[in-house]
Amino acid sequence: MDVTTKVWLWKKRAKKTGKYPVKIKVIFNREICFYQTGIDLSEDEFEVYHSRKELKKKFDDIIYFLTKADKIIADLGRNFSWKEFDALYYNRNKSTTPIDRRSLSLNIVSQIEAYANKLEMDGLIKSSKSYYTTANHLKDYCLIKKDDCLLITDITPDFLHSLEKYFLNKQKKISYSTIGIYMRNIRAIVNQAISKKIIGPEFYPFGKGKYVPPATKKAKKSLSIQEIEKIYTYAPADANEAWARDMWLFAYLANGMNIKDIALLKYENITDGVISFIRAKTKNSSKENLITIEVQINEDLQRIIESWETKPVKQQNFIFDIMQPENQSDLQSFRDINQAVKNINKYMRRLAMNLELERVPTTNFARHSFSTVLKRSGVPIEMISEQLGHTSITTTQIYLGSFESAQKKEITKFLTSFKSIEQK
């Protein structure tokens, strides 16, 4: 339904001067609200304020507020809400900079969706979906609370604690780790709003003494060298198992390369027996510090490439048949890669059953296992970090699994090393 505006003389009660307040009348969905302009006129003046020279200043002020109301309504479009209109009309965001409504909004759901759309346009489909999901959850929450709009300034510590309880209820059944993702998405948007001066820093609701997003300790997804040996020597029952096993081994042997990077590999990435590539994950987030990762092609990697490579062998062609070369839109690439991950995990699950492994070695295990095996072999963490393409050793430590039981047992002898001294 359209929103209409009109200049209105509020004649319910005259002021001591005998004049009446001039207000902007806004009508939406049969509801009427009046907004102050700070201008007072008599009935006679109101009839001619647009043509009398001595009233030109008041005319200009009235037109300013009418234009302001119309612009806010146009910018809100279908997302019109009284709550956001009210905040924008009276500048209740307390921003020190005028708001450009063409690109900014006080509505946090609109901000999240706008950022999700930007991520999608940048080809970051997975991250985009995460933000869209966050926005949808906030919409559901607003429906339950019967709130037609959620402003960025509504995101207080109390609101976030209440939202967390909503996520944790029995119907939602959202895990703490997933809640942490949603809350960090909201935090990112609030940070952007402060950076763009939509709101002041005093509205920041996160941090010690306010609200801290839940952060669960990530489960270590690394296999022992014995389990990896079982996968390596496994005799696949069919071509599907063989392909899934080889893609997993390729990821493990090629510096823990993830499936997206494997899918993006082209023959031009190979020079003199070395695969050189930049992780797709870091191309947008670390443009100032891009790391080229080099993988030496050993006989196992060479066998996998020769077994599953696409033909013809041309520099610009993908090595593996994971993405469709004739349709390389970001969305289609995301779907192709996501389907490849699902297929690999499906057959690795069958492989795990046949080998009686305690855990299913999904694609994530390959990267973690690569780093952990090197760590247990005494390779310096700095070198492991470089091989993984990390810019921070802290990130590498997340991937590293715990030491194996035999190693833990071995080091206990150092705790009683004095015994060997006494015996001498």
C-alpha cells in the first residue's frame, strides 16, 4: 500500500500566539501520524504561506520537512515501517553525519540483506547464504515479538541475550556454534554501521560486560597416520569410491587443499612439476597479503591427476571435472563444488564403514590431517603455516590436532627422569 504525505495545520489547540503548529501528515495502511516541523502559522497565513514573500522562510522550512518525509518514504519503499520512518525523520540514530538513504538504512535486516547481496555479487556465495539466513531469523524473531522493524540501535546487550535464548529453544534447536556465526554476522553489520557513521560508537553492544557471541572449541578433525594408511591402501569397490578416495588423498597430499581450490585448478597452475595457486578463500579477505602456495607433485599426486584429468590438456582448462566450464557463474560454481563435497563425503562414509573407522573422514579431515601429521613428525609450525597458506600461526593452531596417545605416554618419562639418575 502506498504511503502519502500532506502539509497539515494542527488546529486542535492554538498556541498563546493564536497560531497553530504546521505538521507533516503521513498515511500508511489507513493509519495516520503527524510529524513536527517547528513552524507555527495562523489559519490565514496557512492559506497563503506558499505565495506571500514575508512567509518565504517558513515556506522553505515546510517544504524541507515535506521533501524529507517523501525522500525517506521513497527510500524505504516496500520496507516502510513507522518505527524506521520515525527514527529517520527525527534523526534518532544520533549520527554525526547526514544519512544517505540510497545506500544506508537504520533497519538492520535491510543492512544484512544488502551486505549478503554484495557478497553474492562478489562470488562469496557461502558467506552470502549465511547472512541471508541471519536476516531471515531476525525477521522471524520480529514476527514473534510483533515488531514491524528492527533498528540497528535496537541491538542492545539485552536484545542479544534474548535472541540467543530464542535460538536455543527446543523448536529452533540451533547449536551454540551456529548461534555464534549468526551473532558474529550481526556484529559485523553493527561495526559497518558505526564505520559508516549511521550510529555512534556508544551503541556498540558487544564486548566484555555487554554481550559476547558464543564460541565453542572446534573439534579436531585429524586422523592418525595409521587411519590415513588404511585409506591410502583401500581397494575401492567401484569408480565412485575410487574418485572420492582419490580426491580426499589429493586434498591431503596437496598441502590440505580444500575442494574449491581443487575444482579451480587449471593446467596453467602446473609448472615444472609444481602446482602454484592462491586460496580462493583469501583472494577477497587478504588482498594486501596474498600468499602463493606451492605443492610439489609427487608420484601419488601425479597418479591422481592422470587418473581423473579432463581432456584436452590445455592451459586454460580445469584439471578435474568438478565445475562445468561452459557455465562458470558464481552461483553455478558454488553448486558444482558443493555437490562434489557431498559426493566425496557420501562415498568416504561408505569407505569408513568398510574400514571400520571410528569417524567418517570428510573433506575437512584432509586439511586438518595434513597439518597434524606434519606437526607430529616434528615439522616447525611456521613451515606448516606457510604450506597451508595462513597469514597467522594462530590460525594454523586451530587446525592442529592433539598428540597421539603413544606420544603422550612417551613424554611422561620426562616427569620422573630423576629415577634414571638415581640408578646410575
